[in-house]
Amino acid sequence: MSEGTGGGGAASPAVLDGHGAEVPYGRADGAFAEVGAVADAVLYEGYLLYPYRRSSPKNRVRWQFGVLLPRDWVERDGPVTPGISGSADSWYQQTECLLRTPRADAVVRVRVRFLQMQDKQIETAGPDGRYRPVESLRTADGAVHLSFEEAVPCETELVLPLGELLLGGRTALVGAAAGTDAEALPDGSGRTVRRRGEVRAVTTVVAEPLAPELYRLRVRTENTGEATDRHAPRTEALRQALLATHTLVGGDGLEFASLIDPPGGLARHSRGCRNAFTFPVLAGPPQQGTTGAVLLSAPIILPDWPQVAPESPGDLHDAAEIDEILTLRTMLLTDEEKAEARATDPRAAEILDRVETMPPEVFARLHGAVRSLNPAPARSGAERPAWWQEGGGEGLSPATDTVSVDGVPVGGGSRVRLRPRVRGADAQDMFLAGRTAQVAAVFHDVDGSVHLAVTVDDDPAAELHGWYGRFHYFRPDELEPLTPADVPGPGPVRSPRPQSPRPPERPAHRPEEGRCGGYP
């Protein structure tokens, strides 16, 4: 995840049945609690970026994921194109998933979570007793108070019998009311006023049978508000938006199937699921199964069973594996920068407090862990020395080396079809499954494994990526060699990378670092 803060938990959700009546949490709430840390990381993804100050340019363009705006504002220039990426503004978000249950009385629980934008306005007190809005105000205690755009977490949980969902589904209100809160500043110099605009939204849940004990569940959340001004800039429209919208789906007496790695016999049904502006994955305690009790449908692409890094000491930065570097950077902020960060947002102040009071043993734990290092294969004395020994890199030539794939030597210039692994593959690689590509180089990793750098054939920037050494990397078992008859389309085969004169100051015998002609 990016450098977003993860501080603060969401407010207790309103739990409703399909008709809007409040009901007890029940057993599924415990399952949702087990994914709470991951869900909160999604909720606050990109909320406030290092160095956590209002003056930072990247904190002036905010709310990039799961943004559901009024439809008339979104479609002022035409309909939106649906896709799974939640980084595109839309007016709706749709999750479709597969669930299995042998029980006729199964209950589905859907929890819709989002942030509601809140304007924090600092006002100074005038001699006439009236308040005047200002960008900043320093009070007598030396503290600086800044106007800023905050957000309030909102949740609604729907408890719906599966039987009712099969009879046409249910629709419930999941928006948030407008509100205003005022808080006096010390010594009567002014006040902080927080204002929230009304967010209108509904969630519709429908189920359809696919086979005995197998159902497709659809959860669709829509912003039903009308834009105050459909030609207003995005910063204004956000006051009526659902931000970082995502959905948790669980239930009693049912299980969900992975759409990334569907169980046997469900691949065809999983391909029939249509997800728009969201990406559903199995969630919960770490495991390797293809079914689970909870589904997290997030506006960012995640793997099945996403986890908070165990080294993270609670809510700190991202709850991810970049905590150490962000902690070090936060330590290096000047006193003036820290003061501005504290005045910007309460979550920024919490991060600074945690960093400044972090015990040495906790900081040492942030140094990370290696989770997937394979043991180095045994080598005979006649084989190449290990990478750390003298001469270990001699004779390696990424641009001309080959590796055997299904008995076919594959190297620079070879044409292949991409077959990324179902499990353990990068989420982005899965979108390249079945595409054809050209191999640029063969790289030997320090752990003894081999990866091939490729450029995708129908990527319009393939030549540019090849020149700059920006490739996709796959293991040999993720590639299928192509024969000349398999290669799609006419035209010559590209060279591993375009040739261009090198700057005269670079010695001709030295390969360019990061390019396929040199070591990575």
C-alpha cells in the first residue's frame, strides 16, 4: 500500500435488517473483527501521505480510491467505463461473488464502509464577538491550528436471509447525515468548526441460484445524491461523495469461493462474476484455502488473505512493510515540520506520538523479515561459484543467456505466452494471463532462481519500456514458448531493446545498470 496513514478505527456500524430495523450483531461480527485491521488500512489508504503536512503538494490532491460521487457530476461528460480499478471516480460500486451453503436458513451479512468528508475550519474571534474563517491560528499556548479537510468513518451492516435475497433482493440506505460541530480554542482566541455535507447512498443486495447449494451474490452501492453544481471542481463534489468505499461480506452457515483461485468446478461461474470499481478477495486469518467465511471487496487490488505485517506495532503509517523507512523519515522531520503535521490532522499527531515514544525493541522489529527465501541449491565444485564468491557473476549475459522451458531454449528475442501462477503471483500479473510477449533477458537471482524479463506485445509503450529497462518478470514455469506459427500478427520481431548511442563519458565496456545488457 502507499504511504497512507492507518490511524483511527471506524465508528460502530449501524446493523440493519433488509427493512431498516436494527438487529444484534451475532456471530458474523467476530469474523469481521478478524479482518478489521486490513479493512481499516483500506479505509485510510492514501488518507494522508508523508510528510503528513497540509503544505505537502501530495496532500492537496486527496481521495483517490473508492470515490463514489453523484451520478450527474460523474457523467457530465458521458457514462463511466466500468472496470475493477477503484482509482477511477464513479457513482456506483458493484461486487459479485460466489457463495455456497447447504442451509435454506443461511443469513448474509454485508458491511458497507466509507469515509465522509469533513471540513475543519479554523475561525478567529473578532472584537465584536463574531468569528472569521482563517487558514491558520496560533493560540496563546503556542499551538498552531490549521484549516483542513478531514474525514469521518461511516459503516452500515445489513443482515439479510438468503431466502429473501433470492426473491428480488433488498435495498437499504447507507449514506450519512449532514452535521456541524464547534469546539472552542484555548484562551477564547477562536474556535474549530467541523462541517459535513449529507451523503446519500443505497446498497442493493441480490442473490441468484447457479447450481445446487451454489449462488451468485451481488452487492451494489450507489451514490443517489444530486450534485449541488454538476460543473463544480472535484474538490467541491467530494463533499457529497463516499470515499474509500469498500464492502465486507460474511454470514452464518455459508462460505465464499475465491475468484482469483476458484475451487474445482467453479472456474466457469467465477468468470461470470462482474465486478465494477472493486476487487473482491477472501479475507481472515492467513491460510491457503480457496474458500473462506469473509470476503473483502476493496477499491485496491489485493491478494486472497491479505494481512497486516506482523512487525507493525498497531496503527502506524500503513500497517505495512514500509513502516521502518517511514518511521526513520518521520524522525528526521524538523520541529517546525512536526508542528505543522500535528496541526494538520489528529492522525498525523498520533503517528508522531507513536514514533517519538517507540521503544528500541519495537523499532528493531520494524526492520522486517524474509518470508519467502528458498534454500540455495547444492552445487558441485565444477559448477559456477555462488553469487557472493569471487567470479560468481562471470559468464552471465542476461541478453544472450537461455533457460529451458518445456524443453525449448528461451532467451532474449524469444516469443512466449504468459501463464502466471494462480497462487503467489503479483496481482497485476494476473491481468496479463494469456497475453503474448517477447523475452528481453534472463536474470539469475541471488537465491539461485531464474526470472525472465518480458515486454507485452500489445503494450503501446513496449519499446520505451525496453529502452529504460522496465519489464514484467516471470519464472520459467509461468511462460509457454511460442512457435512461429503461434506468433500473432505480421511484422518483424523486436530486438531485446532499441539500440542507441551511449553517452561518451560511459566506458564502452561497462553495461548500463538496470538494462538487459547488464546485471540487474
